[in-house]
Amino acid sequence: MNSGRPETMENLPALYTIFQGEVAMVTDYGAFIKIPGCRKQGLVHRTHMSSCRVDKPSEIVDVGDKVWVKLIGREMKNDRIKVSLSMKVVNQGTGKDLDPNNVIIEQEERRRRSFQDYTGQKITLEAVLNTTCKKCGCKGKEEKETQ
């Protein structure tokens, strides 16, 4: 598949460009879309397929379907280009941009970054529960739990 040439971002559409692509492959976590004009495919993660929760991407798209997508991210990782696409910010009937100022995309990116744990350490949660212990009958047992 790789012709020996390093991948470049030159042939990719500009960031936030809307185009119609063909579904090349559907996985449990999303769908890969062929990008017209280049040999690269981009991923529409299942969280970017619809404004509703999507558990099975195969219920939304099939291989060969034509879908409208917006290029929301592209990055070089380990000498490979990763392209992120979104279907939920584009009207699938007309191709019209539903998020012309990219507000939804930026809010989701901020929310995703704010929940990352950069330390990699285990977190210990402690809470006093308003319950009755089944063993001794005492109220308000302290629980310790390690994630």
C-alpha cells in the first residue's frame, strides 16, 4: 500500500474543508472515508457521526456510501498522517456546514483535553456512603476504591 514515498499533507484538503467522500471501511470505533484527490483516508470516529450517541457505526453507514464530512484535524504521528473527519457538523442532505465558526468542534476538543490525566498515576477515591452495612448494621461506611 505504501509506495515508499513519505506521506505529506500537501494533497490533503485544508482544515475545516467540507467534501463528499466514500466510506471505505466500517469498524467498531468509526468509519474510514476516502478523501477525493488523494490516496489518504480519514477517520470519522463514532462520536463524530451524529449528534446522538452511536454505539454501532455499521448502523449509520455502509461501505460504498457517499457522506458529507468536514476535515477537523490532521497531524503527523510516527511518520504517518492521521486525518480526523466529522459528519455531525455537516448536513448530510445538502453538504451545508452546521458549525461554520467551528464552535462545536473547539468545545469538544477542550472538553476532551480537560479530562486527560497527564500523571498516569492511580487515583484513590474516598467517600462516606449514606448506606447501611450488611455485615454489622452500621450507617455511613467509609469506602476506599482505587481505579
